[in-house]
Amino acid sequence: MNTLLDVVIGLTLVFFLAAMLCSGVQEILARTFSARGRLMRDGLVGLIPDRWLYLRLLNHPMVAGLYRGRPGKGDPPSYLPARNFALALADTLILRHRLRSGQAAELTLDDLIAAVRDAKAKDLGVGHALLPVVEAATDLEAALAGIETWFDSAMERVTGWYKSYSQKRLFVIGLVVAAAFNIDTIQIAASLSRSAEVRAQAVALAGQLAGQDAEAAQASVDARAQLRQLAAAGLPIGYTCLSPKPVDGNAKAKVVHYRDCLQDTLAGEGSRLTQKLLGWLLTALATTLGAPFWFDAMKKLVNVRNSGPSPVRKAAASG
């Protein structure tokens, strides 16, 4: 039973480190391509389909200042504070009503209600959504708080979009990382089950990490260094035939070298390419659960291992 538990702890440790690597790559790609900002922009378009209102909202100082570059053209911000949105939208609705009616208007509850009623009269989605909110408010602050709540509920949907987006890309990134670092779940599980020394090294490292706070561990852990440490302890991670000398020659020679290295690795581990691909796929699937999931799982398993048998079972065994 202890052997099985140690194998599972070793696997969760590897999955945690692999997920850390993949999350780092994912964050770099998300920042480079402004993934969060683009999804938030799609959410805003769905929330405010009227183009005049939408463009005025983007160019409002409360929103425009968050853009890198020209509002609506530059990289969108990854986060829009609900307060900024509420003030900008209320001001924009009142501006629209003032332009249509030709009457002076200020940011007051009465003027906001009149502006929202006018928007509903023109069959704008914003008017239909916000009229019950502003009419139920006792003052301007309550009305703005209601708009913030409406915005936050819409952004929860955007958060769901981003999670789906991240999981799909994490799988692809995980597969690339698994192949690049040769993180084969099947081969690693077999190695852990065979070698007590390798299990002990993996469990010891898992225990060190599990003793930290989750956020502190994820901030301080060097996943590549830890994987190299596990490889040095005997876990089949990486390609030893790629080192110590760099590959010389042209691109064709390098491809041949990498192919030969993969063949040597398969032969040395006694596995076939289909089995290796399956092992990489299992690793990629594990990384989609994320580093926090695997850290929590590892922490719980380490606690179970350290707790040992219950006093009742000990007494029964001694009797």
C-alpha cells in the first residue's frame, strides 16, 4: 500500500512541475496576444451591442486610460474595474440622452433614470437590462452599485470563456512540453514502481514542496530545475543522448540526430513510439487540470502518508 501511495505521490509531483512549466508558457502567450483583453472585449460587445454606446464607452477617460495605445485599436486591457465601467456607462448614457433631448443633464439618479428609460424606448439592450436596476435604487451610489453587479455577472461568463480557452491551449502546450522534456507518464510510473530509491527521492521532494503555502510554492519553485533533479535521481525524464555536446552541422544533420536520439530513448526504455505518444498524451491531459490542482493533491497525499496508520489500527495490530 505504501509503495502504491509513493508512486501516486511521485506522479502528482511530476504533474505539478509539468503544469507549472505549461502555465508559464501559457501566461507568456496570453500576454503576448492579449488573450484576456480580447475575450473581455468580446464580452463587452455582447453586453453593449449598440455601436455608438460601445465606442463612446471605450473612449471614455475611465476606460480609455487602461488601453495600451489607441482605445479600441491598441491592446485591450486584461481587466476593467467594475467601478470604472459603471461610471463610464452612466456618463455615456446621460450624454446620449442629453444629445437627443437637447436638455442639460448631470450625473444624478434622476438624469440616469431618464437616460436609461430613453435607451429602453429605443429598444437598446442596455436600457432593458438596467431600467429595473436604476429604478429600484434609492440614490446614485446604489444605482452605480447595481450596474457594477450587472457588469460582474457578465465578466463571470468571460472568465468561463478564458478557462475554456486556457484548457484547450494547455493541452497543446502540455503535449509539446511532454515531448520536449520526455515526460512520459507510463514510463515514469513504471520507474517509480520498480525503484525504491527513486520513489524515496520523489517523495522527499514532494514533502519539501508540500510543506509550503500553495502560492509561495508556485512562486518560488523552478520547475525545470526540479525536473532535472528528479532525472538525476533516476526518473526517466529528458533525453540523455542530447547532451553533453551540442549538435553540429546543418539542419538536416540535426533532424537525423534528434531522430536517432528518440530511437535510442525508446530502445533504452523498452517502449514503442505508440506507447511513448500515449504517455505524453496522459501528461498533457494532466497538465490541463492546472498546477494548483496537483499541488493540493500532492499536499493531501503527503499528509496521508505522514499520518501513518490510526491509533486504533496500531493497537489492533499489536494485540
